Amino acid sequence: MFERPRGGERAVLVRIGLHGPVENEDLEELVQLAESAGVSAAATITGRRERPDPRYFVGSGKADEIRQAAEACCAEVILVDHALSPSQERNLEKLIGLRVLDRNALILEIFAQRARSHEGKLEVELAQLRHLSSRLVRGWTHLERQKGGIGLRGPGETQLETDQRLLGERVRVLSRRLEKLKLQRETGRQRRVEIPIPSVALVGYTNAGKSTLFRSLTGANTYVADQLFATLDPLVRRVSLPGGSPIVVADTVGFIRELPHELVAAFQSTLTEAREATLLLHVIDACDSRRDERIEQVNAVLTDVGAGGLPQIKVFNKIDQLETTPRVERNEALEVQSVWISAARHLGLAELMDSVAERLSRFAKPRTVRVDSRYAGTVRARLFASGVVKGERVLENGSIELSVHLPDFGARELARIPGVECFYSEPSQTCAAEGGYLQFPPVKRLS
């Protein structure tokens, strides 16, 4: 059903500069996308326009140039590094006589090849179906109406209408399955909250080194490759900060400019790992000449998925290629803003973990928790499992008193448990960098 390039196909790559010349970095990214999809670049066509052509996007003269280039190099597919409308895609295919895939379809194809989990495969298929729904007409315009039912009366249903109906049914089935998987994922997340620890999500532009950093921090045997979208399915591992406090680290899918809206919509459940994280580590390729632009593009996607307001530390990776040393940069308030590391060479990882511990500890304050003896076992086990307990004593009435480090919202949530009192022990004191941190489920703000 899906128009996927077959491995080893030769393609003509097309990139048009709108309101300016084509940047070399954009062409390099298009070549990387093609290679990630298993397609080799046989020719590259560039151009410049003030605005897209309504019929071909690239203009009639440039469209004919693409057709000639495809014939000369025996290309089998045309890859256009722009989002095409269904009519533009259809007109180009009719003129050139080859399959045309726009940027969205190409990224969807890469995702389809890389998805490994059941949920990831369903999400990609759903995104492909939604992308395909507006493009069905091109494959069925030559078919006549089917005959009606008994006696062949009536015009019946066209093949296009039949395919649209079947596609709609499949979309509904996939949506129901994904909703069920979303509930299962939420159940698993709630179980993790029972022993609450902070979560740190690795985000960033694709191929910035997130999976390499994840492997270096957690020791997980994750797939690492110098290609776009090497990781699609989120991975979660538990690690310990300096001082012993545990955290959960999540590796997420890489972002890219002009990320297809179909993918953003379909991968909401997967992107929850980033949206509900306590802290984001924004991994950046320090060698990228357009790294500032990439930072803005990633932040834009984070805003789209509801994670734009989360605290983050910028992690400039691959410093070994710049021949510089690890360092930590702070703002005027002496808060950690960025850390320069090399995940592949394990340079600066200690500074990074110290910075994570410091940022998380700023949420926590020293408190005293007094627990009635009837509830002491459960609450005590929960706090010790989170690594936030600094001291403990038993009172004469059998209740226990714990010295802990907790953030404000965590203390408020804890205080709602029957038989638990939580109050400041030293209001002027702040938690040290190596102190523990406890994440509770978010609660509504009190008026």
C-alpha cells in the first residue's frame, strides 16, 4: 500500500531555495536522509524561486530539467526536499513518469524502516495512512465506477471511495490500538511513580549523539550509527547520580527541521517521555556550523509537543573533533546552562552528572517528615527507595521522624497522605549538590 523506495534505488534529489540560494548544509541533510532510507543519489537538482509554483512547486522549466536528469541517470524515484501538495506530487509524477516522494514521505519511510517496538510500528503506519489519505486519487483516476448490486443497478462505489473507506477503517483500528497501548504505558509510568525518582530525557537534533551519550551514561547496549534517526523507540534506564541518588534516563527520537505533522501527532505517546521529564538534556553537535539554528528548531518541536517550558541543560557533544576540553558554563545566577563533552570518548561525563545533580537539587529543600506508626512502613520504604532520607529517629509514641530533601510540590503531595506531617526543618538552608531529589506526581496549584 505504501510507496516505499526499495533498497539500492537510484534517486534524483531536488532542493529549491525559497527567497535565497540553496545552502550546502540543506543538501547534505537531504543526502543523509536518502542514504538513511537506503537510496543512492544519482543526480542533484537545485534552483531558486521566490514562491512555490502552484502546479509543480519547482516550476515547469525545472520540472522538465528533473525529467531529463532522471532519464539520463536511469533514476527510479524522485526525492523532493519540500512538503508537496497532493496535486503537485501528482503533476510531477505524470510529467516525469516516476514515483515522487516529498520530504514528509521520505522521513516517514525512514521511520517505517527503523521502528522496532510494536507501538512504534503502529504509530508509523498510522502516520503513513494519514499522509496517504489525500493522495489516493492519483492511483485510481483511470478506473470506472463499479457496478451496483443485484441487477447491476445504480452507479455503485468507485474504487477510490472503496479505498478511502478501507483506509478510514484501518486508521480507526490503529487509533484504538494505540489508545490501548497509551493506557498501558500510563499504567507503567504510574508504577514508576510509586517509587518516585526524577526523569531526565535526552532530546536534540537527529544524529547529535543522543544514543551514544545514553550508552555512555547507562551502559545499555543501544544501537548507535552515524545516520539520521538511528533511534526511534524510546529507551529508559535507571542510573545513580554522584551521592547515590537514582534517576531515570530516557533516550528519545531525534528531531529535524520541518518534522512532518503526521509524525508529531502519531508519536504523542512516545514523546510523553520528553514531555513529562523533570529535566531535559538538549544534546547538540558542537561541530555543526548551524548549531544555533538547530537549537531553535529543536526548541520549536519541544514547544509543539508540550515540553517547551521544561528546564534543560545544553550538552555540546563531540568536542573531541574540536580539540577542546570539557567545561561547564553558568549564567549570572551561577546556574548550570551548558556542559561541553564527548560522549564517544567519555570526556566530561562526570561534569555532566554533577551538573544534573546540581540542577535537580535546586528543586529540593531540607524538611522534616513525621509519620504516624500506622503508615510508617509504606511511607518510610517509599522515601528510602528514592534516596532522599538524610536521617531518622523514632519518637516516644512510636511514630518516626525523617530528615529529607524534597521539592515544594513533592512535600505538598506527601503531606496529603493520612498520618503524615511535612514541614521545613531549616528554612534558610538549601540542599547541597549531592543531595537527593524526589519526584512526586504533579498536583494542581493551590489558590
